[in-house]
Amino acid sequence: MIKANKKFGQNFLKDEAVLNKIIESVSNMVNIFKNEEISLDIIEIGPGLGDLSVKLLDSFSLIAYEIDKRLCKYLDDRFSKDNFILHNKDVLSIELSKDNKGRSFWLHNKPYILVSNLPYYIATRIILNALEDRMCVGMVVMTQKEVAYKFCAKPLDSDFCAISVITQSLSKEIELISIVPPSAFSPAPKVESAVFGIRKNNNILEKDFYDLIRKAFASPRKTIYKNLSYIKNIEEILETLSIEKNTRAHQLNTSQYHQIFKLTRK
């Protein structure tokens, strides 16, 4: 049996109930897009030993990215199917490209849903890349529980942060699906994990908006007025929007951040 490689942050998901819950969530998302007459592919990052892949392949064609050469050989032997395409590649080495309509894409040049039990140490980067990828229409992913809470957080939640605002800005629906104990994996990690789903909208965020959000949350104990003091007319903007100067970043909602940004452009 192939052993997990710590270098790649591997913890193989073995729990049948969790695997089936992920499949159910993916199927539900696919059906939503079918109703909207959107044809799409399924992409899995880090298929590992293929326990999730085999269930996905029962219903879908699958494109998979796996960085570990040992696992690629194992997966090639396990899945000699026409509906399984495997790339031995580090997804973070792939840069955003543009199609002939000027739309940015990352892993695929056609609409797709991302499915993955993500390595903890690169999960946030991968999800943010997928959010920016115009071809990624949704995702069902598993991360460390605390990371999932940030992507799913709402205003006034203690976990509400820059990541939360970015996710809400680019999504129609965000759902925390399931908390997963360490015992669901082999080897068992030291922390709990969580599965969550994101169904994206068609919004595009400007670079300056990303900058504003990151600065707004840069020092959580400081007020929004202090954190955004680099904006010359921030006091006037807050007053226009009836936002108190002593408000903290997590107390504003996503709509208010877009209103602030809009007024900085005038």
C-alpha cells in the first residue's frame, strides 16, 4: 500500500459517509447547472488513492491533477477509462490564461466544478485561484475546519475576514456542508476538517478592490477608519454611508465594502 507523503500534505479520505456526502453535494450542484442549461466538466485536485475519484467516475467524466508521481502510476493502473484524464502537475505552477473572448481561466478552458480534499497548506491559495477562474462555476472542497469557516463566514461572525468578503462577492451560494473528524482520514490529521460548497456568480473584482479589502482587515483591532486611512476622503465616504468611524472591519457587510469602493472611484 502506498503511504501518505508528508511533503505533499497527504491525508487520504477513507470514510464512506463523508465520501458519499461529497458526491451528493457535487450531484446537486451539477443538477442546478443542468437546469440553467450549462454543460460542464468535473476537475479533482489531489485524487490520492482514488477513493473519491471512483465514486465521481460512476456519474461523471473526470479530469484530475496529482503532483505525486507514485500516485499517478497507481491511478493510471486503477482507472484505465476513457472518461478519466490525469495530469501529473502541481496546479500552483499553472498560471491564469485568457481564452479568445478575453475570459481568464486557470485549470480548464471550459466550465467546470472543482472537487477536492485539499492539502491544508495550499488550500486557501487554490480556492482563491478557483474563485478568480472564470471557467470554474462552482466547487465542493474540504479544508481544515478553521479555513472553511473563513470562506463561509457572515458579517459579525468572529471568522469574518477579507477572504469572506471576496468569496461572497464572487458567489451566488456558500454552504458549510459537513464537519469531518480526523478519524475519517488515513493517516489521521491533528485537526478537524470541513466540507463546503460554493456556487459562483459572474462577477469580476478589480485589483484595487482586493487591495482595499485586505487593508480593511489588516489590523482587526483597529477601526475601519484607521485601516482605510490611506484613502484621502475616507472620513467623507464613511459619513456618506452612515458608517461610524469606530466600526471594525468584521462589522461591515459585503455590500458596504462595495459601496465604499465605489465612492473611492469618484
